[in-house]
Amino acid sequence: MGFKIQKTNIGLYLIKPDLYPDPRGFFSEVYKKSSFPGFPDFPQDNLSFSKRGVIRGLHYQVGPSAQGKLVRAVTGRVYDVAVDVREGSGTLGKWEAYELSPDGFSVYIPPGFAHGFQALEEGTAVLYKVTAEYDKNAERGIRYDDPDLGIPWPIKEAVVSDKDRGWPRLRDAELMRPRGEIGGRRKPMKIIVTGGLGFIGSNFIRYWLSSYPRDSVVNVDAMTYAADPDNLAGLKGDYAFVKADINDSEVMLRLAKDADAIVNFAAESHVDRSISDSFPFLHSNVMGVHSLLEVVRRTGVRFHQISTDEVYGSLPLEGSKKFDEGSPYNPRNPYSATKAAADFLVRAYHNTYRLPVTISNCSNNFGPYQHPEKLIPKTVVNALSGKKVPVYGDGKQVRDWIYVEDHCSAIDLILRKGEPGETYLVSAGNEKHNVDVVRQVLSLLGKGEEAMEFVPDRPGHDVRYALDASKLMAMGWKPRFSFDEALRLTVEHYVENYERYARKAGLMRFWR
Ligand code: NAD
């Protein structure tokens, strides 16, 4: 049994299943996953039953919950219409209509088309499978009788709901930025990464361009002390760098106009620095995010905010309690207070302006290209320089560690499947005492406890962080790297590039 699939002029797919008639009627397989290679999954099926003349539509969903629809008449005939509402598409505003019937074909309407139909017979049942679940906030529509479209609905005495009569005309409607095509070959996207010369941002750019070589990345970074262009040395792909502060709305607006997404890593990120001078933290982490949200408000570009587990405050050292997406915020140092403020702004902008924004709060990252002021690179650099590795207090603080590449794959999934306005916690579940991480790094370097030195604790030092990432895991994410394997790779990177990191740490005088 098979299907004949034909692409139409505006990019719909007409699908004719094989039909097996016999004196009893007919049999037909109308959908089979293996016969539709490259089509997305369909997590929701809808069935509508309509009187003759009823028009439903024209509907579509914007943002990550944009829907592809596989539409089939189960009883009766329908006049099925799809209108191209993709911004910048060569066929924007063009529409096609097909008559569907139980023994005829189905139509697959990719994301980016408004869809509607009219029932041509009494008791018409239409079954449509959709590639994203219904999302009230993302739902949009255009008027079925928009004169600019001039759709000749066959039955003039149309029955239309008040809701469907209330949609704007196409010229006033919110257009769709295409996010995906079938066949796994979606249109190339332009992603703006902010703070991409820092640790996680640079890893993310490497990850993105190697995962999606047809995409382009624009990296906007103010080049603070934490930026290092060497983090992207040898990068391949369509990449551009713009030196700018995220507070520079003019630059950001210009770049965002034709971008598909902004992923914001730009921040002051070191807790110790926030304790000695918090002003730059307010500037980048709060004002900067506010400026970006204003750009999002004006362009409608998809926005993802990179945040931290530290916004939730500290857990008791003993016990297995973890933070989840509903946990109250309780930031306990200036750095986490600014990150919390940013998260609240993102949430508020979603609630107020319905912006296509998401947040991820991730646990402690480790991996290549981190600044040597942070625990793991500092341990390697100090140990190799013959300088003691400082451990705060008794070193019993617990951090939840994740390899940076696993963080990047989580962001990737959220960008593709995250729901606007939602928060996702990212954790690989590797809870470790700081002192044990230092010990393990030293042992990989062939060194022992004598390389450590316990120093007075940081004021307000949080005791334990731990996150429950089950919401993200339910969407299909899981970390690929074990802690031990990832730590070995990380230490190897810092050993191989020791000179560079020692220079950054101001430790070259210890070089031997
Ligand atoms: P980083 O300090 O290594 O890099 C930050 C980058 O942002 C730097 O290149 C810097 O020049 C740039 N930047 C700072 N202010 C800017 C501004 N106003 N405009 C433009 N660029 C600016 O930080 P990181 O460790 O890579 O962290 C990246 C993000 O991830 C931060 O938002 C941080 O809060 C978050 N985060 C980090 C961790 C972690 O373990 N490192 C964990 C969870 C969340």
C-alpha cells in the first residue's frame, strides 16, 4: 500500500492514498509514518463535524508552535483552503483550494499557511493531524472573506463563528516567520547570538554552525574582559561578528529585522565580581535584557534568555529536594539578583505583549573556553603553574554540573519546540561538592591534596543548587556526556592550551 505525493505551486502536498474497493465499500491506509519520510511528527489529532455551509478558519499558529496540518475529509466533501502567510515568501497572500472527500486525497499544509474549509455537505467530518499542539496564545487568523484574497467559497450562505469573523484582513495580520519545512531541510535561519565571545556563547556558536551548516550566526558582543576572540578560532560556517553592547538598540534593531531568533548569553557572569562591583551587572544583565525585549517587541523576533539556577537561591546541603520551574525566586547575591530581574522582565513582556520568548535556567556549566577565573580552568591553570588552588570555606558547597555541549543541545530543543512564555530548567543531575570536583581535576593532572588551599568563604555563599529537568526531558532532551568523560575532555583542553589560559589568568610568571 502506498501514497502518491505531489507538491503544489505554493508548497502544499496533495497525498493520494491507495484505495481498495470491494462490494462492502473500500479500505485505505490514510497515514503511515514510514510512508511520509521527512514529515514531522503529529502530536495531536483533531476531528471537526460540520453542517453544510459551515466555514472554519482561516487559522494558523505563530512562533515555535506553528502547525503543519494533514487534513482529510472522513465523511462528506469539503472545500479546503490554504493561504500563504509567510513573511518574505514569494507566494505570500497566494492561496489554493482543493475539494477533499473520503475516497480522494488528503492535503498536507506546512507551517506558514492559514487554513480553513467549508463543509459542502450535511454532516461533514474532517480529521486533521497537526505537528504542534494547540496553543491559544500562538493562535492567529485572517478573515475568510478578505477581499484581497477573494476566495470563492462555494456555498454563499456560509455559517461562520463570531471568532472567525473577528480576524483581521491579511494586510493587517501578523505574518509568520517560517521555522521549518518538511524533509528535515528547513529554510536556513539567521540566529543572533549575544555574548558569543564568552564561554557558553562561543560553545553555542560552534555547536549551532556544526549542527546547522546552512544557517548563519551573527555574534554581538561588547568585548568585556570576559570576551575572547580566540574562543572562536578556526570556526567554520556563515558567521559575522558585530562589536556592540546589547543596550545599543539601534544596532540590535537593525540586526533583528531579518533574524529568526536572538539567543541572549550576554551578561556579567562572575559572582565574586558582582560582590565587589555590581554596576556592570545591572547594566548588562538587567538594562541589556530590557533593551533586547524592546527590540523583540518591535520586531516580533523569537527570543531566548539564558539564565541560571542561581535565581532560585540555595538548598540545604543535606536532602534531595530540587528546584523546579514553579519554585519561588530567591536570589542571594548581586549576580543572581540581576539574572532574576531579567527573568521577571522576560516573563512580564510575554504576559503583557505576548512576545515569542522563552527562558532556560541552567546549572553550573563546564567545558572548553571558560574564563580561568572560574573553578575548573582555574584549578588546572593554578595546579600547572605551581600555584595553590583556592577552595572556598570547607569546599562542601554542592553544584549541579553540566557539560556545556549538553546545555547547547537543550537550548537548541527549546528554540525548536519551546512554548512562548515558558521556562525550562536544564540540568544533567551531576551534584558534586566543589572540593570533590577540585580533587578529581587534580587527580586527572596527577596531583594530590597538597595542591589545594582552603580560603575564607565568599560572603553569602549559596550552599547547594540542584535542578529538576524533567519538563525538558519530557520534550526529548537528555544529556549525552557523563560527568567523568566530560571532565576528562575539559581538563585535556586546558592542559593543551595551558599557555593561553595562564596568560589570561595573569599567571605566566609561573610558567615552567
Ligand atoms: P562569560 O562571562 O564567559 O561571557 C559573557 C559574554 O557576554 C562576554 O563575551 C562579554 O563580553 C559579553 N557581554 C557582557 N556584557 C555585554 C553587553 N552589555 N553587551 C554585549 N555583550 C556583553 O559568561 P558565560 O559563563 O558564558 O555565561 C553566559 C550566560 O549564561 C550568562 O547569561 C550567564 O548568566 C548564563 N549562565 C552561565 C552558567 C555558567 O555556569 N557559566 C550557568 C547558567 C547560566
